[in-house]
Amino acid sequence: MRFVSAINRFGWGQRDSKASDMPLREWLSQQLNEPDAAIFRNVGACSDGLIALQEQRKTKIQGDPVVKPIFQAEVATQLDNLLVTDQPFREQLAWFWFNHFTVSLRQGGTRAVIGAYMREAIRPHVTGRFSDMLLAVMRHPAMLMYLENTSSIGPTSPAGRKSHHGLNENLARECLELHTVSPASGYTQTDVTSFAAVLTGWSIDMKTEQPGFVLREKGHEPGEKTVMGHDLPGWIRASPSAP
């Protein structure tokens, strides 16, 4: 394969007249073995976006004036990096997984954290294990807000008995149907419901100085669960818990 064809297929196309004298396989593998060289300017962490979102919601400001500049800065710096990167293959993989673990801008306030989601949950795991990326994605506030897992409460949990709220199956269904095994695996509605119960308590703490992911034990559905033939314990910890 010619080098120009390779950078069109594995990258974002040739941006100048220079062509690498490195063998194609070496050129590709080097990008995966080196650290991520992307530099993102004028953007902050997910917690900064959550703080802005909370401020906008509290003051009921119309027109998205607090969150919009955050989103615009993310778009600018993400595109800047894409255009000038010396790791186009790695960059292509990052955007592939960003599309695979898609998050809509149309609900949940995700506009405030979508750029941080790409930088924090996707990019660090592009050359690592799929399971690590999946966990980072499932725990990220962007995904939790988008698929409304923050409102999912175990029906027989202390919080569920008090509020009479129940499961939200969006995140569990999306994970099984699109993110991992697909309907071809033969999972059932019972598996979706059980998996949703596993994910109860995975939420966002907006009241701390640095808002972010939290496990709320009082909202977690107690008892063992079975998902696709696998027995799971009553509580799965992914982070320090909170009330």
C-alpha cells in the first residue's frame, strides 16, 4: 500500500507534501507505542463543566451562556489537535471509540462535559484494554447524564423505599446492545433488568467542591444479581462510596 493511501485510510489524509520514509507498519505501530501527544488548550476537567452546568441551572439563565463557551473551547481545541497531530492513526482510533461510545448533546446537560468525556474516558484507553475504557465510559458523568442513570434507584434500596422511584434501564441496555455483546449474544429482558440493578447507585455528586462520579450505597438495589448466566455479588465497588 502506498503511504498516501495509508494516511487516508488510517489517518485524516495528507496535509502537506511530506511523506514518511518509515515502513508503513512501523509508522503505525510507533503511534500506538508512544504516549498520546495531543495538547488541549483553554479547557478544564469534567468537574469544571459540571460546576458551570450547576450554576446555569441554579440561576435559570436562558440561552446556555455559561456552558456554551466551554463547549466552543472544546470544539476548537479538539479540531486544532486533529489538524496538526503527528499521530493521525492514534487520533483516528480515538474518534472511532468516541463514536462507538456515543453521547448525545441533546439531553442531560452533556454539552458541558462532552469534551472532557473524550479526553478523560476515551483517549487514555485507546491503546489499552477495552474493559478499562468501558468502565471509564460507564462511570463518566457525560454517559450517566445522557442515559439518565443518575435517576436509577433500586426499588428495594433504602432510597427506593423512601422515594418510590425505580430502575432506569437505559445505561444497562445501551451497554449490552451497542457497547459490548449486541443482541446476537442472546441476552434477555431479564438480563437487562438485572444489569440495571447492578448499576443502581452509579451517579454524580454535584455538591462537592469537585463534582463527579459517586457510588450511592443507599440507592443501590441489594442482593445478588445474575446477568447472562454470571452471578454477581450484592454490591460492586468501582470507587469510594457516598451516601
